[in-house]
Amino acid sequence: MPKGISHKIEETLREELGELGENIFQKQCKQIGTIPSELDIEDLDELADNIYESVRFFMGVEKAKVVKEGIRKYELLNRLKKLKEDTNEIKERKRYNLLMEIGEISLTIGEIEEAVSYFEDMVDISQELEEDEKVVDALELLAKAHLAKGDHSKAEELAEEAHRLAEKKNYQEGEGKALRRKGEVAWRRGEFDEAIKHFNTGLDIFQRQDNVEESASLHKNLGDVYGEKENYEVSLDHYEKSVKMFEETGFQHEQVVLLMNMGVIYSLKKDWEKAAEYYDQSQQLSDEYEFPNTRAWSLFNLGEAYTYLEEYTNAEEVLRESLSLLKKQHDPFGKAGVQMKYGELLREKGNYEKAEEYFEESIETLREIEVPRYLADSLHELGNTQKELGKEEKAKENIREAIEIYDSLGLEDRKEVGEEDLEDIEVGD
């Protein structure tokens, strides 16, 4: 076993699961008849499968997949190292495929700089082999990694290069993927019409090829962009098509996320009954397919819909379940969001003391993870709650801090609302 891999696997599990991860690692090493210090590279596949099942039991499929991919990466890196020792054309093709796998795993587990490096190596190998389709695929993946980094200019440059080469070589699949990537860059920049043009052109290509998976992804992209353009009916139409395609191809996670997205669109339309219907579908399927984090967010949104429908008992029940799941998933951002939403619910019910507690907990978490936009919202909500409790000085202090953050972020509408609320308190004094 390459030096240090056992320690790295244990570290990966500890980072993802804390003490539970260490316990699972020790137990599953024993299960396959070894101890961590004596792990062999040939043990990794079996170890990864066993750890996957343990993590799935405790934390659900989403977390289990991330952990398993992290372990698989070490086995793939060992294979890559062996191929580097003796190069020929066949081995270079194998290296290319391994680099693709390792790079995509690195993206999945958030190691973006490493992913960039692996995809750059793919570009080099494919150019040396003079295989244009491989060059296109490598460039498109490299664009994806730079987009994940937030480097939109580099991502656009690479996607454009991939698109030109794919068109020149009449490589239809590569052309469709490059167009999708170009659309994502335009979307991130807020160039919605440009994004729609690229997504639709890519969709036409994949539909002609009967590529259901890629067509489903592009329908989702179009639904996202039309949603941001506030063209809700067109957004829902694309989401509906995408849901059916992902269901047909067995992509369960994509299916439940899209159902939640459809709920969001109905929320934006203020159709809270329809929103609740889709959030409930999403949370039920997430429970069935063992996606606890997605279920937690669906329940969070369902709680908001129930609050607007004044179904306070149902709202409190689903928010409590969402908060419990997010704590188990070690998702501080989600936890803070639910705490804030719980505070809003309790304030609607007139329970100001308990609402104040939840807003304060949310603020504490948001300060720790440094999310100023939502910190400002929680401070604002806390201030309005403290006003109802007669704590005017604290209320003014918190709303003033919220106003300062809104001002620093350029959120003029939110700043104006805060200033109006602050003025109401000061006039009341």
C-alpha cells in the first residue's frame, strides 16, 4: 500500500463524519480481515463498498457516495502511478481514462484545483495522441472545472475551443456538451438570452441523437434560466420534461431535486398549495431513495409553504424534522436557514420569546460560517422580534448591523426596509 493512504482514508472519513467516520473505518478494516496499518491497495474496493453501506445506513446515500468516491480515488491514483512508469500508446489511452475518472471524483468531493490538474493532463495526452474527440472531451471537462472555480473567462475560452474543434470534426456529442458549458458560463454571468440560445442548440443535438440523459440535463438548465427570467410557465414546462426523462433513466437524485425546484417556482408565483405539493413529493421520494440532505431542504421549503398557508402545526413538524436531519448531516448553512425559518414561524404564532432564541442561534451559526447576506436577514428578523418584546435598544442595535451589511452588499431594497423598521422603533421611543 502506498505510504500514507491509510491515514488519508481515515482523515477523509473524519472530515466527513467526525468520530463516527473513525469508528466506521476501524470496524470495516476488521470486517475485511485487516487493520488500518496493514491495508493493501487490493483491499480498497472491498473496503469502499463496506464503508459505503455503513455510511449509507447512518447518513444516507448522498454522503455515502462522497465518501466512497474519496476512497476510490486512492486506488485509481495508484493505478495511474503504475501506468506512468512505462508509457506507450495503449497505456496513454488508459491514463487518459483514469485521469478522467480521478478528475471527476475530485470535482465531486470539492478538490477543484486537483481536478483542473488532472483535466489539463488529459488535454496534453489527447493532443499527443492526435485524437480530436478526446481533445474535445478533455477541454470540455477542463472548462467545467474552471467554471467550478469561478473563473468564467477561462471556462468560456476552453468551452469555445472545444466547440470549434467539435464542429470542425463533426463530433456531435462533443459539440452538444461544449454548447451546454458555454450556456452555463453565460448563465453565471447573467446573460440569460445567450445561455438559452446555447442550451437550445445543444438540446437539439442531443434530441437528434436520442440522448435522454443529456437532453434531461439541458431541459433542467433551461428551467433554471427561465425561472431566473421570471418566465415561470416556461420554466415549469422544462422542469416537467426533465423530471420525466430523469425518472425514465433512473436518475433518482436529479428527479427529487427537480421536484423541489418546481416547488420553488410555485413559491415565487405565490401558489403555496401547489408549492407544498411539489415539496412534499420531493421529501417523500428523498426519504424513499435515502437522500437525507435533499429531504432536509425539501422539508425546509415545505415548512415555509405551510407557514404561508397558516398551517402552523404542519409547518412546525416539518421544520423540526428538517433541523434534525441537517444537524446529523453537519450542514451548518442549512441548519441556520431552518433556525431562521423556525423563528419566523414562531413569531407568526405570537411566541416571541422562543422566536428570539431561534434567530439568535441562526445568527451565531451564520457568523461562524461567514454568510453575510443571510446574517443580515436574521439580524433584521431578530430586531423586529425584539421590538415586540419591548427590547428596543437591542432591536435597534441588531437592525443597524443588518442595514450596514445590506449597504456593504449593495442590497438597497433590503436596506430601505431595514431603515423603515428602525425608524418605527425610534419614533416609538
